[in-house]
Amino acid sequence: MRIRNTLLSFLTFIWVPVFADHYAGGSITTRCTGNNWHEVTLQLFRNCSGIALLPQTLNFSNTCGVQFTQTNLTPTSLQDASSLCPDDLPNSSCNGGSLLGFELATYQTQVYLSPCETWTISWNICCRNTSLNVTGTPGLYIETTVRNQNGVCNAAPTFASNKVPMVCVNQPVTFDASAVESDGDQLSYELITARFASPAPLPVEYVGGYSGTTPFTGMVIDAASGMITFTPTLAGAIIVVVKITERGSDGQVKGTVMRDMLFVATACSNQPPPLTSGTFTSASGAGDLAGDRALTVCGAQPYCASITISDPNLDQSLTLVSNIGSSLPGASLTVNGTNPLDVELCSTGTPVGTYAFWITVEDDACPVIAARTYHYTVEVRTEPQAGTSASLSVCENASWIDLFDALGGTPAADGQWVDPQGNATNGIFVPGTSLPGIHTYTVGSGSCEASATVSVVLRSATDPECVTAGLSDAAHPTLSIGQDATHPHRLWITAPAMYASMRITTADGRLLQDGQFMTSAMAPTMIDLPVRYHGLALIQLQDKDSGTRYVLRAVVP
């Protein structure tokens, strides 16, 4: 059965007196509208059983010495900020009922902020709610900073969640304190000390063992995602302050935003979807699993991935919201089922880059719903280039060949070669050692890889076009040939002292003569060719000591 009544008496008789009369937190954000004019938004959370909303004052000061205030600000909008289920919202104190309810009041004003290194916009009030982690009920102070030197126009990040989180004692909590950034700037998150105005801002005094960076035992915030995790072990309110620092593409700080907020913990048994849920289970198309909540995609190609999200309370139904529409171009979510949720992420193609999006899942327990936010990353990589395939005809007596040079196009240089039998090689083809056939070059991995081939055909050394293949010095400066003046079939070869093997062939590769060849002291050495042969003769010499091969050409009349 659904959890509905376990909190009723506690919410009615304990929470309301504790939180009466005081604000439960707030934040200030700005948005440049042009020509140094800025829209300033003050958001305040209040207990609906407390005092009525009053006109508010914002304080402005900058590092250039300018100070002023905006007074008598009245709310431009009110919205329910209770973490109650829809069925019980009509019974909250915001709607005349007895259940603890909170509302969010929004105030806005337009101001001119002259160019300066840093503007500080602040708000404060005398007293806070009582809490588990702060001594007494000191004042409440919030601020935002804006850097608009040289008239820089920027929109500050805005918080994604505008609810006062109500959580269960001894149940793990994951709360999304992240913000939406419209300018594409980098955001980082941290927990900071709560402050009060006296009149300058001063740190509050924490109960022993607690601090601004550790507001409650085990509480931490992820600096990149803004996700707060902890397990409350006591019932009551916990004061937490989140600071967001915004940096541009150059790494310079553009401004800061903070939110002073409450976690309200009570004894209840509702459990949120577990932290271990909400992972990718499969990927298809150009997508590849890179982690529990991470995908890599090969180029701007179609891909899909599956996610399953479940809740341990099997009789509860889950609902899902996400920012994927504004955070992952070309992608959408399709949801089937209620518990578990079968979520299919698909995209027709996303530009190269790294993207982050979140999915928040809520159950339908009453009176307090439980929620979990999961953060995902999608990295779209540049499609690898292996070049275009090619064919090579290689003489068996040739020297080595780098197969990479044979590929067409513009192949990436960090790939891997395999020979026709699938053995990894370095891509260097050595006639007589390497296998002829199809050599394959592959770059990338998994679903993001590309391949090209080089087909190698080995030709005989007797092939006329292979006679001179692999010769390291076909025209040695100290090696020459001359014909005898009276005997056309007699040749005189002048060469450095060597003992070599000799092979004489015709232009079409037929063997005319072979044997040993020896010279000394640069004296010409005589060679007699068959008198029946007329035409081009190719004389190949290979030094037996060095292995160096030479070729000489002679035309026999």
C-alpha cells in the first residue's frame, strides 16, 4: 500500500510550530538585458503558516565605490514549493490545510549597473528557522556577484529545483542542487558557510561537528554536477548553502550565485529510486556504452541507448522529467511503463562535442514524494578516418614498403595494421618476410572505428620490371661499364674491390649468365656475353660481404 498517513501527525504538530514566522532560504540571480541594464531576481522560500510576505529590499555595491538600494519590492509571482504529493497539496498550509507547506515568492527589478570589476547584490533578514546544525536563529544573508567590467553582458545560472526538500531519516538522499546555464559557461559547485548580516555578512555558529562545508554528517556535493548526497540520521531542519561559480571559456570568473536552503528530515519509510538504478543497459547504432551513465557516439550519426529506472516500493508509480531537449541536440526520450520505467534515448545525430543532461524521477507516495536525479554524459567523437583502400604490386626482391603511404585520403596516424592472417603488424611490408594479400588498417574502436585495406601482390624477381627493384645504388659513382672496341659482346666493368655474385638477364627476365664476379684495385674486369644475344642486358651484382646490390645496363649490338 502507498505511504500516506505515516507523516501526517508529525507534519501537523511538529513541523508547523518549528518553522512558523521565518524564511526557509532563497537566492538572487541576474540577467543582462543590454547596455548595462540587468534584471535582478530575488527568490525567497517561506513557510505558509508564517507571517505574511512583506516588501523586500536589495542592496547593491561594487568595487568601484558605488552603493545603492532598491526598496519596497513586492512579489511578481508565488508558487508552491512543497515536496508533497499532488493528492495532498490541497491539504498543505499554503492552501488552508494542516500539512506543512512552503511557497516560493519571486521579486524582480530592473537596475543599471555601471561597468566595474565586481558588483555584489545582497538581501538579509533578522532571523532563521531553528535547525539541527546551526546554533540559535541567527539572521539570513544571501548574495550574488556580477563581473561586468567593460560592460560584459551575461545571464547568471538559475537553480533547476525550486522545492524545499523533505526527506526520510535513515534513507539515503540524492538531491539535485544544479543550475541551468543558458550561456554555455562552466559551472562548479561547493558547500559554503551560512551567513547573517551584522550589518556586514558574518558566518553563523554551527553546532559542534558541523560546518559550512559539512552541514551534516556525510553530506557532500559533487563539484561538477551539483548533486548533494547524505543520509539524515535525525529529524529536523538542516541548513545548507550552495555556491555556484560561473566561468567563461577563458576560465575567468564571470560571477557567483548562492542558495541558502533547508532539508527537512522526518521519520518515514518511503524510499526513492536507488542510486544504482537509472544506468544505461544497452546501446545501438553509432552509440557505445562508456560507463553506467556515459555514452560515446561515433560522429554525427543516429544512435539509441536504453535506461531502466525502478523504485523499491513496487506499488508506487514513477514519473520522469528531463532537460534533454535543451541539453542534447537531436535527442529525445521515449518512456514506457510506470515502475520500472523503460526509457529509450534516441538521436538522429548530434554534433561533435561532450554533452550532459539529467533525468529526475519521482514516486507518487503520500504525503511526501521521494525523488532521485541521475546525471548522464554523451561524448560525440569525430568519426575516425582510415583513408581509402589501395592495391600494390611489389617485387619480391624489393626493399621494405610502408603500407600507410599507399592509403588514399587522409588517414589518421594512430591506427593498427593486421596481416592477411589477422596478426598485428607495424604496417611495414618486407618482401620475402611479410605475407602477401589483404593488409587491414583500423582506427578507433568499438562502434567508432573505420578500416581501409592495402592488397599486396608479390611479383617474381625475374619480372622485367623487378630486375632493378631494391637496388640501393644502381649508379654507384665508382662503378662503370664499357664495351670492348673490337668485341661487341665483351664488356669491361670497373668497380671497387669486391667479391660478388653476378646475374645477367635480358630485359624480359630471361637468364643469360650467372656466376661469380671479382675485382681488385679498380682494375677493369672482363665479361663475355653470349654471341647469339642482341639487345638490352641487365647485369646485377651483389657484394657477398655487404649484401649491397648493383645493376648495370648495356646494349649489345
